[in-house]
Amino acid sequence: MNYHEQYDAYLARAKRALEEACRRYLPAESQVCQAARYSLMGGGKRVRAVLVLSVCDMLGGDDAAAEQFAAAVEMLHCYSLIHDDLPCMDDDDLRRGRPSCHKAFGEATALLAGDVLLTEAFEAATHACAAPEVCLQAAQALSRGAGSRGMVYGQELDLKYEVLDPTESQLMLIHHNKTGALINAAVQMGAAAAGATEAQREALEQYAYGLGLVFQIVDDVLDATATTEQLGKPAGSDKDNGKTTFVTLYGPDGAMTLAQQVNQDTCEAVHTAFGEKAAFLEQLAAAMLERRS
């Protein structure tokens, strides 16, 4: 299979895993769970789920466990998007081309929908069909990526610097945590399903944070240059909110030059660690650089 066929195959596996997670953890009779399902099954690239599955495949791991871990990380990511869109955060009305959760269901229900996804993500991770120590390792990776040492810390910094002008190093720190930490959780969960060595986990961590930085830089460029229709969410929101981004610091062209350099370094490092087995991860990094939505 070529890269796009392989990505679509992973995407199909992730979708099936999420459908099963909805049946197991999000009862249809609950309005809060209906809101959670609305956001969770609303499409998207599912990059984090694909990373769990592809890393597990690369290392010859347990597909069934990886699929459940993929659902867990997508559930947690979806909670973060629901909360990120709330008026007290980014106040965005669109997500993936349709009304964001709080516009469709109200703020209180959206808040609870995020809460239930966060909680049930750990239920999914700890009850995967794998040895208890593997589930524990995956749950720990998810916790570290999402909590006070990861995504939540990044969001805290992002809010703090809305009223300040972050330097380049401060902006890097924000997105190392806000974006990179959960991507690292995804690759570490895939590694857990495959019984990866410490050296392999360290190489994957380097890849994940590089990929997260590329993703964020391109996101900043697209926010400044693409349309709302292309993005499926409000374009120009960073400028409207007065946020300092990589485009603010370098301009669109300079930001893309930085992304290209980070991408090159990231791909070289993962190739050095895993050789030809890392071909899909390298192609995924290239796709993140070239994405238009």
C-alpha cells in the first residue's frame, strides 16, 4: 500500500474502535453522551489514533490493544477540543466544518461532554485487552501527556501569554506542551502495545515533539492564510484574539521555513532509529508539513 492507502486503513480501524468505545462508554440515552458522540464522531484527521496504530505496527505489537489505546487518545483529544472551543477559552463557534459542541448543545452540556470523554478515555486505556502492566504504561503515558506536565500546562501558558508577548522560546514551550505532549502520548501508547525498549521510546519521543511543532507551525500559517471553508473552523482567529504565533514572529514564509527545517530534523532522527520501518512515520511528517486544512 502507498502512504494514503495505509493512512486510510489506519483511519478505518480507528473509526471502528471509536464506534465500539461509543457503545461501551457513551450511552445513547444521555444527552451529555450524545454531545460527546457528536464531537467524537465528527470526523477529523485522527492523527493521534493513526500514530498509536502505526507505531504499534512498526514495532510488531498487539493490534487489538493498540486499537483500544487509539480510541482512548482520541477521546481525550476530543475532550480538549470541546473545552478549547468554549467561550472562556478560544470561543470558537465552528469545529470540523459544523457547530462546535457548545453551540450545538449549550455550554453546560459541552463542558460535561468534555468531562465524560476525559474520564472514559482512562477507562478505555485501562481496560484494553492487554496485560495489566501494558495498560498501566499506556494510561500513564496518556496522563502525562494530558495533565499538569503536558497539554493542560500548555493551555495554561497559552492563556497566560494572551496578554503578554511570548518570546520564541516561550512560544516553543507553549506548544511543546499544548500540542506535542499528547502526540507523544499517542506514540508511547503504540510503543506500550508493542513492548518497546527504552531506546525506542526515547526515539519516538523525539519524533513526537518534532511532529507536534511542525503541526503547530503549519496550523498558525493556515490560520493566517486559509479560509474558514478550507479549515472547517474560523480562520484568522489568532489575529482576532491578538495571539502571538509563529506567523507573528516570522511571517508566513519564515514560519514555513522553520517548519521545513524541524520536519527534516525529525525525519532524519526517526530514520536513524528505525530505518526503513519508519517510512510511514516519515511520510506522515511530510503530510503534516503539506496539509491545507
